Amino acid sequence: VFLLRLHGGQAMASQAYLNLPPTSGKVVLSTSCGDIDVELWCKEAPVACRNFIQLCMEGYYDNTMFHRIIAKFMVQGGDPTGTGEG
């Protein structure tokens, strides 16, 4: 849960995270070169996992391309403009 610190030192849960999907499991990225299984580390990065799952559910990554590819090391994608600057 994302916390917002108030002046009195009390923490309050952000309303933005109350209706998000649970952070567990994995995501399968379907590409033109085959599927990629992405394991989510929800215990270590719960907010990042929630954000990623929410964007997946909203179709944010649909039909995006990998704009950066380093052979035998990594690929980078998720930019809807396909330039790496979006």
C-alpha cells in the first residue's frame, strides 16, 4: 500500500491503490518471437508490481515494440511511441 505522510506524522493509505489487482504471480508477454514469462517480485517491490499489473490490465503495453535490444543480454520496451522517450 502506498503511504502518504501527513504533517502530524500519521500515515494514510492512498485511495489510488485500494482497488488495484493483487500483486502475485507472473505476467506472460506474447511477442512475435515467442512468449516471455515475467516473474513478479511482489514482496520486494509491491508498488512497482501493482503499477505494472494495472498497466497490463488496461492494455497499455498492447502492440508496443522493443525499442532497445542488446543481444544475449536484455530488451527494453513498453514505450507506446517506440522511441524510448515516451
